Amino acid sequence: MKVRNIYLFVVLFLMGFENLNFPGDVPEGSERTSKTLIVNGDFEQPHWQYAYGQPWRDEMKSTGMYAVPGEKIMVTVPVDVLNKGVKVLIGVHLDDLSRKENPKRDPIVTARKELVKEDVRKISRNMASIEFHNKYGGLIYMLIPTGSTLGDFEVTVSNAVKAPHFVLGEMTNEEWIEEHSKNPAPWAELETSKMILTLRSTHVRNMEDPIRLMEFWDRVLDADADLAGFDRESRARAERIAIDDEISMGWMHSGYPMMAYTEGVAANLVNYERLSTQGDWGFFHELGHNHQWMDWVLDGTTETSCNLFSIYVLEKVVGMEDGGHSAISPEAREERRRKHFENGAKLENWNVWVALETMLMVKEAFGWEPYTRMFQRYMTFTTRPKDNFEKIDWFVKYLSMETEHNLAPFFEYWGVPVSDSVENELKDYPVFENYFFSQ
Ligand SMILES: [Zn+2]
């Protein structure tokens, strides 16, 4: 390449390949303002076994403020908070799209900065101010590292634009409508102590009853806690679902935040009528992933046991009895069983929906409680299964103990091998009978 061509390439690269329109500019004339809030700097890491929920990530504390693309914001915190791993983050869209072809937005659109002494611009009465900007702009968060014990501290965010930010328990529907819903930032958040939704402001501008919506989401999260077997109020942090124009993988994915597409999905996140009558399999499925404990996730069942959570939420919160997904209609289930046994009931085929069939049959015979009690049992273990066969052994053994039935012959019938020693341990329980055995 000639020197002039390289120069041209660099200019084109700098000018032409950046798309600064996402997450987007603020409307012309939007007031730059400041906001002071109290942030809780205590954050105990969620258990690492909930790995699909990215428990190692810093907790994101919403400020309800939006940084204008390319404009400096000022963040002011107590001097004591400096050099403690606390960061400021601009932008919620953390998925890196570098590996995607022609992504709808630039691959990396967020920016973060650790609050350290060297960067302080001014100190006044023990409060230190640090400047920061992101050329893409975005919602502003304080990031609290895992293990932090800073307690409550005051944060002031200046030279930013207010975002529509609903917080359950802190405002009425009327206050939302009159004071918050019309805030100029292009992205909005709806928050409870258990769940935080991030999406374009256009989806919430005309929302009249965010209380009803967010109480619904709290019930979803409570149902997940109930099935997973932990106290509803014991979450280390709220879960998050954020909407993006493009995400790193899948139609949605689990994590912190869980991510989902704008197109065809975002509106459903805040559609109470739809959620409360038909639920949303996709969101409930991803939330299910965030509640999977690694040691009871057998090989091939990552996309299985998360669906126990979707089905549980659809049943308990939405009131649907038929499972809420065409893949688990009675006909589809019958067909799936037939095929699995026709194909010789092989372990390699025992995954996703097939494995769900096995797990659902246990639920249908004994209810949800044995699962919850088994999940609770796992939380007390101090050792770990060494491989997938031992994982299977544990799963069958403890589910058998909780149902007070010997499930080993049933699992083996499905092609899931149980060791002789576990079979022997379970031999005094009555064998779990079902129509397969009587055929
Ligand atoms: Zn999944």
C-alpha cells in the first residue's frame, strides 16, 4: 500500500467507520444538569455457581443520568472512595460485537474509568471530582467491585442529561408521569431492588402504570428465587435486562445484564397486558439461566433446567398450566418421547427438550418441591462432582431422596447411566413407576 493510500485509509477509518449514533444523542437543547444520589458501596459477590449470571462482574448502580456523546461529565465522590476499585461506566451495552460481521452498532460503545487519586480535577471539603467522557455517550453507572464494603456514599453526576428513571417504592405513577417519564435522554430504566430494565425511552414515555409492571417483574424474580431455593430478599444484587440493537450471541442471552434485541423484543419487556396473560418464554428462559447452579447442570442440560424456571414462572406468576411454549405441547412431548426411544434412548441425545421431558415427568409426579429441596441441598455441599457421570449420580441420588422414590431405573430407561453404587444406595425406596414401565 502506498503512503498516500495508507493516509486515506486512516482518514476513512477514523471518519467513516465509526457510528456515533448509538446509543444516541440527546434532543437538541436538552438541559445539562447535575444530580446527587446515595450509592450503596457494599457488594458481596453472588455465588460463583450461578456462573451464567456473570457473578464476577461489578455491580452496576444506576444514576438515572445520561452522558451526551463526546461531552465531559463530572463525577464527584468522597475522597475515601478513591482507589477502592469503584468505577464510572458510561453505557449499558457491554456486549463486544468485534466478532460479528456488519453489526448494527459499533463493536464497543461503552467506556469505564476507575476513580483514582491521580485523575482528580478538584477537591472540595473531602469530595473529589473526576472528569470522564464516552464518545458514544450513554447511561451513567457507578460500578461497585465484588467484595466492596464501602457502605453508603454520596455521588454527584454533573453536566449530564436526565433519563426517564422509575424506581419502585420511590415514586408514584403520577410522579413518574409528570416528573420523570419525559426526561430527555434517549435511554430509560425501570428499577426495583430485584430487577432493572434498560431500554429506549420511546418504549416508556407513555407508560402510565410502571408500578404494576415492576411489581410483576418482582413476582417473576421471587418465583425464580422460590424454585432455586433461596430467600427472596437475599439477592446479592438486582438482575438486569438491557435492550440493544445487536447482541453478541443468540436472540437473547443470560448474564449481567441479560441482553435482548430492540427489534421485536423490547416492547414486550414492558407490555404488562402481554406479560401478565401470556408471559414471555424468552425473558423467563434467560432469567432461568442466571439461576442455574453449575453442579446440577448436567452435560447437555444447559438449555434444559433453565426451562424449569420458565415453566415455573409461567405457572406460578402468569397462571398458565400448559407450559407456555409450543415445544412442550402434549403432542410435541409425545412425539419427542417416541423418537427418543425409537432411536435407542442414547445419552448423546438426552439434552435440551428431551432432557426436559425426563425432568418434567418427575415434576408432574411429585411437584416442584423436590427440585427446590435438591437445589438447596447443593448449596450446602463442600465437595464437587468430578465429572459428568458423577454429576448424573448426584442429581439422580438427591432427586430420588427428595421424592422418596428410586429414580435410577427411570433415568436409565431414558439413557442416563447411574452408577451401581448409587443404584444400591437407592434400593430401599419404591421404584418410580410411570407408563413407560407398564408398556
Ligand atoms: Zn438458553
